[in-house]
Amino acid sequence: MFLKHAFYCLLCFLFLGSLHSYAQDVKANDQLKQLRQKNDLAEWIYTGIDQAVADSKHTEDLYRIQKQAWRQPKNMDEHVAWLTLTSTQGYERLQAGDILASINYYEDAYKYFKKHQAFEFDIASYVLKPLGNNYTRLGDYERAIFIQQKVISSLDAKEQTDEIATQYSNIAISYYNMGNFMAARQSVDKGLKLTKDPQVLTGLNNTLADILFQQDSLARAEWVIIRNIASQNKVDQQTAFRLMSSYTSLGNIRFKLGQISAAEQSYRSALRLINTYYADERQREKAFVTTQLGKIANTQGQWQQAIKLLNTSLRILRINDDRDLTDPAKIYGENKLVEVFREKASVYLKLDRPENAFEQLRFALSANDKIRAEFADDRTKERLQQENKELAGEAIDLAYALSQGPQGKKYLPLILEISEQCRSRTLADQVQRNNRKIKASGNDTLQKKRANIEQGITYNQRLSLTGKDTALYQKKIAALKFDLALLDKDNHRADAAKILSPDALLKALSAGVRYIEYFIGERTAYAINIKDQKVERVIKLSPADTVRKQVARLVNTYYRKGPDAALNAPKSFYQLSNAVYSTLLGDINIRDNERVCIIPDDVLGYLSFDGLITGKKFDPAISQWPFLIRKATITYAFSLNTIAINSYRHNTNSGFSGLFITHEKANDKPILAVKTEADAINKLVGGKMLYDDDVNSASFFKAFGNSSALHISTHAYLSGSNNEPTIDLGQQKLFLFELQATPNKPQLVVLSACRTGDGMLANGEGIISFSRGFSAIGTPATIAGLWNVNDDAAAIITAKTYKGMLIGLSTGEALHQAKLEWLNSDRPADAMYLPYYWDSLILMGADEHVNLHSGSRDVWMFAIAGVLLMIISLLTLSKIRQKRRRR
């Protein structure tokens, strides 16, 4: 009877509670209706926010307010209310752990603030601070630092020292995540000098401990954190977050020190603080701590417990369902997700479940892909690509092991897909972005604004390399890039080029070409051998470090430093070249006269394969050496994906243009090799030839937009601290970042200059060179030099290449024949047969036939051919008549 009565009381309580909740909802709705009738938009927005925030059942209502508004804000009070709504939405998404959605709301708030000049709203506190922190969480450190510095500049240097110190702590976090520990320490030191507030000091010391942790100064990091924890006497809603951060950092330090039990205790202390003070908030931090506990369980051999904890993290991050099944469609861009999937893969390997482990690594790669789609800046993407390379290496190692099993063939195309996933992706994005710009209407106001910002960025980039106040120009560039990212917010996601499926990728390749794609991971190197549009085989090469050292030694010793080393020790060069050949191609059966496209990786981007020696037996006569060029025609590509998306699209361009700098600076003495090259090309091809003072940026871009082939013969080098590829145009310089996409472009650009295919190596992206830059703006193919070319050899080989193209050879075949002709002709000295002289120029991109003649010249050629045909016909007819008469 008692239980029955208690149950009845409980039902009554719940019923009364629901009635009370219902009554409150009715009251709130009535209030909203009244405010709407009064046309009081500002108060209507605030009431809607209060109702949504007060009750978790109404959280979704927070995101409907903008759509339900009956009109747009008109005065400052309404603009401030609108900004309050948008920033509240950003904060709620942040607490839920949805960083990408939170960034979107904060960015929308900032754009709205700028558009309506709503200076009565505290944009720094309610938008810029959390936005900067969100960029850091996402890994977009360049934008994070820009925003954080902007916040500092908006604060009063005398009155708001504590807030400035907090921002220096945030900047330090961004810097140390970029690997710039010196700048990180300097930022912490600036903050420590500004504040005496215990909570701000705690935050700065937490950051200092994280920097020391990253630098492996673990004992000192531990001391800083223990002191931090001891200084926090009072724990409440305001102080709990920093104390939780301290315990998390202490757990990380002790875990790295191998103090597993102590680390677990620290993590559990952090988790208790989150559960006590932020039960429905700080989901991202809660997921991270839970993941760390999963790592500890993995370390202790408690693998089922580890899986359980890691699945809990995935549920917190809204990826797993109640049955702990992962829905790939729900994976979003989040660093913590990548970490969870990677750790699950580690556990599954220990449970001897490699297929499950491989699936988790592919999930991790998918999350990384979603992150990079959010990045606007190419340098940020390139850095993420380097980080992605290590993860891809783990996945390929595992896929290769699985490919050795009975069902192994299905993993071969997946290895190709993963290799492409971390190869020249930023280049593919640039191609897609430039294609989109070309299609956009020139009269579009947004397009004009975008073009103005881009011109400003290019202008300041040039000044940063040629002017004195580099720091000032870098600040301007950062501001312009941020404005461009906000303006292009929707577009830069669309510009994130998707990797084609393995089937689509293979179908896009030429059936008659063998493609060899290399992957140089952290530990292992692979060659993916593709023939007749299928992956024939994946070959495991020597350890990655061995490959890197071999290739670097060959390139640095025998090419970049000139021919002397090979001349002084030809046998050593021969043996090393043959060793590199054996490492890279020894297990691939290249047939005689086969067309081969190499997709290099890492240091292989600095190597021309034509000059590799295929035979082991040394012959003192260099002219008789068995170079690979005697066996196959070799071309190159940045990735298979760029081949598919950047194939030549025919346009109205025709004819040849040549730009030649025939004199040294301030010197009337001609460079004879350039003059010889120009004269030889002019006799063969004709076209529009420009020399010396007529060569500048304007004439370059004019020739670029009106030629099917563009030849540039001058000096090239790397400028500035970032080694920016630079072409000398006599009175001017042309930098890589100044290349512009145009509707019409050459089918081929020939860069007859030193090291135009050279540049900084961005791991996972390739060599950042002029060759790559032309590919980014849609040029299907370039011929460029990998090292300082021999002027005479380059002049002869380029002229012979054009000669081959004129008789109908494709670009790759013509270059191949030109090099062979050098090898098969008499030379003044046997040393001239060394690859240093003839092998610098390579074709990167589409191997196609190029029309070198202008339209008018084609008309004359057809006319002459027609006349000749008429003469031949008349002569033939005359002979027939003479024979008839004789009969």
C-alpha cells in the first residue's frame, strides 16, 4: 500500500512539474507574441535567448530565432541584440564541443559587426576572444594569432593588463603548437610581466608547462604544474576550469614520464572537476580526458576497457550511437576525433584485429580531411598536410600488411587512395579555386571585392620581400587574408578538392602509360605500380631514411654542386646512381620504349630519373653508360588527382611567345647561350619574341594569356627567409605568389632557367616551385630545371625539343628525343655525357601535342600545302596524259 501511495505521489509530482513547465512555456510564448505585436525586435530577441538558455529542452529554439524574426534589425539596439544572439549561439556550440559550428557563428557575428559598425557591442570579449581560441582548437594557428593580436590591440594597455596577459597566454599556445617555442616563451614572459591576478598567472603557468612538455623538459614542467595546483585554494565555477587544465597537463607529463598510476589519478581529478562544475558543458575537454584514460588502459593491457573508454569519447563527441557504432557520415573536422580513432586503431592491433584497426585509421584520415576543408590559408593547409602524412604512413603500412593476405588485392587501390589523400592536396585546392574564379562573373561586386583584397595581399607580399619593414607588411597580409577568408567563407569549403575514388582515379589515367607513385613515410617507403588503369603491385622499398639519404646524396653531391664530383670520381657516381635506380625501380619491369609517368614524393621531387644508371657493370666511357632514358620516356606529375582535374582544356590560344633576358644586370655583354637559344628557336618556330627591356610583368602576363607555348629564358633563384621562387625579368622580379589565373593559358610553359622546378620541400605537398605555381593556375604542363643548368646544353636541348614538337611529337617525347640526341651526338669531351649537363629539364604535367604556330601562320601553311598539292596533282595528271599519248 505504501509503495502504491508513493508511486501515486511521484506521478502527481511529475504531472504538476510538467504543468508548471507548460505554464512557463505558455507565459514565455505570450510574452514573445506581445513583443512582436509591439514591433520590439531587440527585446523579442533577448527574451528568446533567455528562454532557450534557461531550459535545455529549448536549446534548439536558440537556432530558430533568426528565421522566426519578422524583419531585419534597423537601429543600434537591435544590431547589438542580433550580435548577442549570434555570439550566444557560438558559445553554446563551443560548450557542446562542436568547434566548427561555433567558429561559423562567431565569424558571422564578426562580419555583421563590421558591416553595421555596431561599436556599442563588446566584440573583443564576446566574439574575438572565443573565436581565436576556437581557431587554436581547430589547428588554424595563423588565424588564431591574428585574432589574438587584434584583441590585444583593442584593449587598454594600462587598464586591462590582466586581459592582455590572458591573450598572451593564448598566443603562446598557438605558437607552441606551430613548433615556434621561442615565440611561445616570449609571449608567456610578456604575460607574466603584466599581471598579478592569481587566476591569470595560473593560466600562464599552465601554458608554460605545456611548452616545456612539448620541449621534453618534463621535470621542470611537472614542477611548474604542481606549484600551480598548490596555489589554487578556492575552487568554484570560475576557477575550476584552470584547475582542470592543470590536472590534465600534469596527467600528460606523468604519462610521458611513464608514471602511469599517477597520470591516471591526475586525469580522474580533471574529470571530477568537469562533471562537478560543467556537467553539460566542456564536452571537448571531457572527451580528451576520457581519451587519455583510454590510452592508459591500452598501455596497461586492459584493451577491452580501453575500447570502452574510447567509445565513450566518441559518444561525447556525437559520433557513436548508443550501440557504439561509428557513423562515417557524422565524422567532422576535430583534432580530438583524429586522436581517438588513432588510439582505437592501436588497441585493435593489439587485439589482433587489423581490419578494424585499418578502418579506424581511415576514420582518422577522414576527420583530418574535414579539418583541412575549413582552412583558408594555403600555408596552414600545407602544415596540416605534413601532420597528415604520418597518419597516412601508418594506414599504408597496415594496408600493405593486409595486402599480403589471401584477400589482399582489394587493399591495393586503397593504398593508392590513401597515398593521394596526403599528396599535393593544397595544389588541387588552388586549381579548383582558380577555376572557380575564372568562371565567376567579372561584374560581380563580390568578385571585384575579392580581387581587390587579393591584389592587396600580393602587393604587400612583394613589399615584404623587397622592402625594409617586413613585420609591418606581414601584419597587413595577415589582416587582408583574414578578410578574404571571411569573404570567401562559403567558397573555400567548395574549393577543398575531393580525392577521386580509386576507380574514378584509375579510369582518368592513360591506358598506354605506366604510372609509378611513390610514398615516403616516416618509417617505410613504397612504390605503387599502375599499368593499364589498375594497380599491378605495391612494392615495399628500403626504409624511408635509407631512401632519403641515398637520393639526397646523389642530388646534392653530383648535381647541385656541379659536375666536378662526378668528374673526379666517375665510378662512385656510377655506383650510387645505380644503387638509387635499384632502390626505386629495381623491382619494376619497365619495358623497352615504354612511357612512364613518375609521381615523386619527398626528396624524389629533386631527382630526374632519366639519368639513373640501370646496369651494374662500370664502363670508363661515360657515353656508353646505360642511362634509363635509353629505355623509357619519363614524364612527371604532382599527383594523379591533379592529372585528372587539370587536364588541358582547349581554348583559343595559339602560337609561340618567347621572353629572353640576354644580358646580365648593368652589363652590356650578352649571355651568348641565351642569345644562341633565342636565335635557334626563332629560326625553328618564329612567333613573338621579346628581349631584355621589353620583358617585364606586363609583357609576361600578356604572352601568358595569348600563347599555346610560352618560353622564358632568364635567371631564377629563391628569395627571402621563406625561399620564395623568383624569376628575374631584367628590370623586375616575378615571384611565385604573383602568378594569376586567366581564362586563357598556355598549353606548355618552358622555364629555361636555373632551378625553376626547385624550391622548399613541403612534406606531403611536394616542391613549392614555379613549375608547381603554373600548375596551380591551370597550366597543364611545364618544362623546368631541377638544378643550375648548363647554359649551352639547355639552349641546344630546348631547341631540339621544339624541333621534335614541330614534327608531331608530344612534349614528353620531344624532350626525350632531344636528350637522347645529346647523348648520341659527338661531344668535345666525354664529361659532357654526364647527366648534370643534359638531364636538368623535366616535363611536369600533361604529355600532349602542342600547336606552336599562330593562327595566321597555320593559314599560310595550309595555303602552301594546298598549292603544293595542286602542283603535284597537275604533274601527275601531265604524266598520265603523256603515257596515253605514247600508247
